[in-house]
Amino acid sequence: MKRFIVIIAAGISALFSLAYGQFLETVVDQADSLCVCNEVWSVNYVPDFNKVYVSGSGSVVIDAASEKRVAVLPVKAWASFYNPKNQLLYLGGDSIWVVEPGQDVVVAVVAVRLSDGDLQQTFAFDSLRNRLYCLGDGNSVSVIDCAENRLVARIDVGAFPFALDYAGVADKVYCLTLGFRLQVIDPANLIILKTISCSGKELKYSSIAKILILYFFAITTTLCTKFPKSLAKSAL
């Protein structure tokens, strides 16, 4: 019986190995003396230069043609965006580092710290105005002018923004915040036009919050009334 189980396990293992080998073309090992990247949070392919940028605790540049590492950037980043209009790569972390992919050098640094939480979409690109919107630390959306690579505005959007996108047809920027509130931003004037409630969960969470608050006050009131009496009895 044990031999039969071992044979089945070996067969399953062989099948997985064959399947993995069939779809896996090349493994590029980045853990050596050239690499300063021990944790990876972002991968971005730059088609104009046929390079892959792997970012995390450091940033590694891989030539897609030779599948070899060609450069290392000592930049800690957890999000990245390639701008095809000015052919620059934006690596976001404690600041936003602007990288020229041809020489793999940092050409500018914008003093905007990105949120490092569990975010769905960190960057949104307004191709009409060549502006990059990003989820900054706190309750704001930061706007970067990519022509000059400088911060031009911070828009307060409310608690915990976690998703961002630009709609070219409507010429609007949409930012989703806590409570499933969609903030509609006018990119021409950099102001919020309206707030749209996207789900009934907002009301649900609000009701739950009220119940928890009432429950907390009920327990607190009970403890405050009973605790002094117990102290008085113990004193007697």
C-alpha cells in the first residue's frame, strides 16, 4: 500500500514538473553581487528600449533580448510607470525617481511619497496634458507635470484613496476612496467635480460602525457604574 502511494506521488510530481517546464522558458536569477533587490513589488516592461525594470528594495534592469541584467539602480520603489511621450520611467517609493531608460540613470527626483498599502492602481496618466497622477501618502492625489518633472498640485480626495485612473474620452480622473466613494476630478482645473457613492456597503459599514460605538459606550457605562461599587465593597 505504501509503495503504491509513493508511486502515485512520484507520478503527480513528474506531471507538475513537465507542465512547469513546458511553460517556463527562462529563469533570470537576480540574487547575486550585481543585484541590490531582495524584495520585488513592481515589474515594468519598457517597449521603446526592450528592457524590464524589476523594482522593490532596489531596482534591477534586465535586457529583454539577451535576458541578462544590464544595470542596477539603488532606488527603493513599490510602483512604476513608463511614460511613452517623454520616454521616461517613473519609479515611486519614498520619492518619485525619474529614470532615462536609454542610459539607466536618474534624471530627476520629485518629492512625493507614494502610499505603500494594498493599492490597486497607483498611477494614472493624463496623456492630453502629459501629467502623471499618483496616490501620495495621506488623503491626497499628487499631480506631476511630466514635461518639467515637478509637482504641480495636491488634491485632497478624502480618506484612504486606493485606486486611480484617467478616462481620455470623458477627460476625467477617477479616484476610489474609503467607503466606495468615487471622486471625479477635473484635470483642467485640478478640482473635484463630484463624489459618487458606488455601493450600498457604505451605508452598511456606517450602520456597523454606529452599532459598535453604541456597544462600546454601553460597556464603558456599565464598567464605570459597577467598578466603583466593587471598589467600595472591597474597601469595607
